[in-house]
Amino acid sequence: MKKLILVTSPPACGKTYVAKQLAKNLKHVVYLDKDTLIVLSKQIFKVANEPYNRSSYFFEKNIRNYEYQAILDLAMNALEYDDIVLINAPFTREVRNPQYIRDLRNRLAKKHAKLHIIWVVTDPEVCHQRMIARNSDRDTWKLNHWDEYISRCDFSVPTGIGDPKQKKDLILFRNSNNAEFWSSMKEVLSILQK
């Protein structure tokens, strides 16, 4: 059966590293990263004469949901040509919305594909240090307003989205240190390769 794998978490939990390592170890996989769409988002800010701030009302209203729609449309198309599509993207609201997940499962069922959600679990202070180290302009507002930003982040494991007919459709990948990473990598690959 085909699979759509969402590697999800708040920013700087290590999603990209986790997602790339999973993709390298799976066979017949298409890797998609929502950050690839940032070049288009930056252009929208520019033509609208808005400051580049991915935490702004402008971003929320005019860009955020369209980025998710675009990456999912790309994934659905890719499932026509390969067995596994893995998306690296936060999906932080979507994975807390049971109706959104049900609708996505129904859409995938038409393609004879199964949904796996991987939630990357990382200590918030580790995320803070990683965000500083990666030194990306997409994090400028977050780092300059850390207390406000982190108070809005929900690091808790999503609930209420599991499908009782599917085992391990919400998989935790612990990633606060190297030992957790390698232990989780082994466990998660064993689930996904079945």
C-alpha cells in the first residue's frame, strides 16, 4: 500500500534532519519540504509591501494555508508515480484537527494510500539553541520575541487523530539528543518498512 508520511512538529525540533534521514533509508520515496515554497512566500510579502514576518497577521491570512495546500497537492500528484511520499512541514494546527486528518485520510484512500504522522518530540530549550545555530531569517521575529513566541507553541503530542483501524499512524520520534535520535530512527524505520 502507498504511504503519505508527514514529519511534523513545531519549528527547530529537527524535522528536516529527521525527515531527510528517514527518506534516505526508505525505498521508493519522494521527499517534499514545505520550506521550498518560502521563495514564493517572500515574493508575496515583497509585492504586497509587507515586512517579511512569518508570524504576522498578513502571513496567516494570505500565505500560510496556501503553502500547506500546495505541498499536499504536490504530494498527491507524486503518489501517482511512487509508493511513498514524505512531507517535511510543521502541520502543527492540522495534526490537532481531527476533521482535517479524517479528510486527508479520505483523500488518500482514493489513491489506495495510508497516512503516517511522525511527531518529532524535542525539548523546547533544545529547539531554542537549534534556532539560534541555524541563523535563518525566517526565525528573526521568533528569536527577538522568544517568550511571546514560545508561549504560543504547543509541544504536546497531538491527540484525537488516531485511526483505530491503523496501528502506529501517529509515531513519536524523540530528538532532544543523539541517543534519542538513533533509537527513534531504528524504531520508526521498522514501523514504516512493514
